[in-house]
Amino acid sequence: MNICLVSNEILGAHRNGGIGAVTSHLALLLARHGHSVTLFYADRLPLEPQDRWTAAYRRANISVCHYPRSVERVNPPWMSQPVGIFEQLQYRDFDVVVFQDWMALGHACVVAKRAGIAFRKTTLAVIAHSSNGWILEANRAFPTTRADLAILHMEQQSVELADAVVSPSLHMIQWMREAGWKLPSDVSVLPFSLSGLELMGATGLQPAPTQTRGVEPAHLAFFGRLEERQGIGIFLDALVSPQLRGLRFKVSFLGRPATTSPEQIRAFLGAHRPDLLPSVDFHPALSSDEAQAFLVSAGCVAVIPSPLDNSPCVVYESLRLGLRFVAARSGGIPELIDSRDWDRCLFEPAPGPLAAKLREVLCAASWDPPRAAYDEGEIASRWLDWFADHAPKAAAAAPARPERQSPDTTVILTHFERPRLAEQALRVLAVQTDRCFDVVLVDDGSQSAEALEFLDRAARGIAGLNIDVVRQSNRYLGAARNAGLRRAHGSFVIFLDDDNIPFPNMTEVFRRAALETGADIVTCQMQFFHETTGEPKLSTLLTSERWAFSGGPVELGVIQNCFGDATAIYKRSVFERIGGFHEIHGVAYEDWQLHLRASLEGLTLLSLPLPLFWYRVTPNSISRSTSHGANMQVIAAAVQKKLPQNLARVVDLMIGTHPAKQP
């Protein structure tokens, strides 16, 4: 089977980290059993050529593809990596692609598959390891940036749209469901397999020698990053608690700084337990293997006090090596430990219970290591079986869609005093790969002789298109689109402004995506070009800027258009339910506001990870030539209608402190 594992971390480039460890061990397990494995590595750190893991990949014939950071032209920044990964993978012939959930690396790929654009013969799966939403909750923190909001939405959508989801713990499955995630039907709970090196015959760490197990433990090791999610605050408070006063012991910190620094730890202990300072040391630069070697050689008791954790590698590693440890009774940790050892080795994640457990450990004549709740060989077999079960099956031919007797889609082209540009758009509509659509051309009060001559000619047909021309007095863009809606036929409508130019496959891809996904609205990326009146140059497709959209969430949609342009495909029922575009003369953001209203009403909006039209960037565009304050007022009003009156100014505060960044 041809398998691709996509991750921001792999061992050999990263010295430690759970995502890297899980991905690298899984790659070696699969390669050992005859699969063709590609590690698609998507971070800037280089793979160290002399690292033992790099050598292990070579011996196992694992292909390491270091994602080329060449798509910075995609904005906003948080969309760049998922879109770039999609562009790199869409034409690769993989049977199964597995993404880590963190940072939504698979977002563009799963959206593309749902829309029928790519990966029809590939299973796309996500490992639920540690999404940003879960991390924020574990750290008792909150999103602070636009990127945070976008990534939270994209991570959730990546899981919801995947073909299959694997979690190492039941805890994470329950967390996602309680958070309101709509998980796919194919959900598996599989503990991680971390025996890759041993399976490849590489030299690994040996279990802790038996004789150390009966020695009185007087050395504690905090095993994890120095951050709140790993329980550093709980551990420090326990160390200075009255329950441990009078006990002397050594303390080692095995982990790199995160929310807490070694200097802060020394200052805290200096203020509350200065007697411990001579016996405190830090090892922030140890790799995962080196940290384990330290624990084996030092004969200490590892402390894992995470207040919330999924299925931490430090627990797997401690169990595999027979290390003595105590751990918080939180998240998925108890699922890894034999229930017979829970009372002895687990504690409630709070300073008091941890202090009591540490006193018990330090005063014990001996302290045996906990036992695992699983068998490593069985877990490896279950992972191999999972991949075998998720190999693409020979799919039965999809039933042919009935021939359309009449167009079910209307393209609504709005125009005002730009006949040359409108004709450019119409001539590309005439060569669409799917020509089964009607065209409604709405003129918003043009008066020039050139424009009037164009409208007369359009009514007679241009380039073989039958065009329904609607003329009205100048009432602005929203009113023009609504006028087109009233003349539209069929189930779907696509809007197009006269200064933009569709790609030749726009109507085909939009319609397929709408049918495949069932979404109420499907938007796409915008490919920028800067010709005031001319046509775009095809050579700029690979170099000019694009603007991509996450498709949500609503919270981000209050301060930024994260939904898409009006050039999108809509079910007619959208407008029957929420009404049309706003018709306030001289005020823009009518597409942003409509998409926001649709999302607030629970309608589904999906944004494709590719452009389907050229967006003409001009200095006098409507959004640039109108009042930003007036434009944002229609955004604020849409949200305020859904809130109690006494929360209205929260929306004002969000908009006032986060000035809109629009394409």
C-alpha cells in the first residue's frame, strides 16, 4: 500500500514532541511490514543528516518529502500551508493519507475531496492528537488572534470532513463530541505504537534495570515541557506544600521552556523552598531518546502532572521502559495504565493530591513501575489492520446523473459603465466546460453611449450566449444582484461582477462542488490581477497573489471576511430563507454581510482550496472607494440582530479593536 503521513513534526528534525514521535514510529512500523511510506514533513527545521532517525528512514526506504515553503503568495497566512499541502498532494497516487489534526494540515485536502475535486481514490484520515482548541482548554487560555480563530475552525472542519478519524484515547473522542464536533461515522480508538526502532532492528533503549526498582526514590523528574498544560504549576505548588516540608530530594526538569522558564522556577523555589535549589537541575535540550536514557540511568521517579492530556508519549515511554512514575488521573492517561495500578500511581491533577502522592513515593521503601493496560505487539497489529481496512476499495460506478433537460444554474453578471470588461467576462462564460446555464446581465443604470450599445448587443446574444438583460436605475451592487435573482431560474445561482473574469471551468467546478457537498454556499479562492482594463496574463497564475478563505468561523467573520467573494454558487433556497443582499446605496460588503447572515442562521458554507476566477484589483474598487465605517456598520448590525441588546457593544468592541483586513 502507498501511504503518506503528513506532519509538522518528525524525529530527526525535532528532538522531541509527541506528534513527531507518533508519526515517525508509525512510519517505521508501516515500512517494516512492506508498505511504501512517505513522510510529508511540513516545518522549516531541516532534517539532521547524522541523526539516528534520519538513518532509520534511509534503512527503511521511507521517502521524506520536506514540504517546500513556496506558496507564500496565498493569503491570509494561515491558509498558506494547508493550501500548499493540497497542491503538493493532489496529483500523488497515495492509497491512504493521514494528517495530524494540529494546525489543520489536511483542511484543503478534505474540502477538495468532499467537493469532488481530488482524492477520489484516496482515503483521507486524521489522527486526533492535540487540536488547538483542546490545547487552549488544557492551558486555560483563550484565542487572541485572527489566526487562532481560523485555525480552530479549520481543525474542526478537517476532522468533520475526513473519511476516517483515529484517536489514541476515548477521552479525545468524547471531548470533540462534547465540543459539538460532528464526527464522521468511521471513528477508531487506537493507542499509539512507539516501537518503530525496535521493529527495524535499530538499537533502542533497554528497560530500566530491575535492581533500581527497590531503591528508595529520592530523585523526582518533571517529565514534559515546562507549561501549564503539562502541569508545571501543579508540580511547583506541590513541591512547596506543607506535606513535603522537611523532606529532602533532588528535582530534575526534563523539558524545554514553554509557559514557564527555568529562571521563573528558580525564583519561585528560592522564595518558597530555598533548601531545594542546590538539588535542582534543568535539561531543556534533551531529545526524546536522551530524556528516556536519563530517566533509566538516574533511577528517578518521573512525575507527569498534566491537568489535561490526551495520550502522552511520556507515559508510553515510561511504561515501555519499565520506569517508575506517577501521573495525573486526567484525560486519556488512565486508559494507558493497568487499572490495578491506578490508586497507587495516579492522583487528581491538583497540588494537594500530588503532594500527598509525592510524599508517599519519597517515604516508600520501594516503588514498582506501573503496568501497561495494553500489549505493544497487539497495538502494532491493530494499526496494521486499520490501514488494511482503509485501503481504497474498488468503488462501484456512481450512478450517472440524469441529463439536464434545462439549465439548473443561472449566472448573474452585474454591470455599470464597464462594457469592455463585461464583454471579457461574457466571452469566457461562452467557453465554459459546462455550458448548461442561463445568463442574466443586470445593468445598474449605465448612461454612456458605449454601455447602451453594448447592452443592446448583449440582448441579441454574444458569443452564442442567450442573455437576459435587465436594466434598472442606479441602485448599487446589492440591488443589482437582487434584481438578477428575481429573473433567475433553476436551483443554483452564481454571481459575477463585470470587472472579474471566470476561469473556463468555473461553472463546472462550482456546480459539482454544490452537488457533491450539499453545501448551501460554495465559494472559492480569488486570483488577483492588476490590469485596469486588460486581461490577465496566464503566466502570472503561479506567481501572483491569491486570497483564500477558511469558510468560517462566525466569530472571525465579525472582523474579517473569511467566507468568500460573491462569485460563488448558492442554492436558491438561501435567499428564500435569509433574503437577498443589502441595498444600502454607497455601502459595500454586501457579499460579506450575506455570508455572515447565512452562517448565523446555520446554513452551510464551504470554500474551495483553489481559485475559479480572476479578481481585478483596482484603486477605485467599491470597497476602497466607500466609507469603511459605513461598510462595517452593516456587518455589526447583522450580528447585533442575533444578540441581546446589552451585548451589542461587544460586537462594536471586536470591530473597533480588530480593523478589517480585506483582500
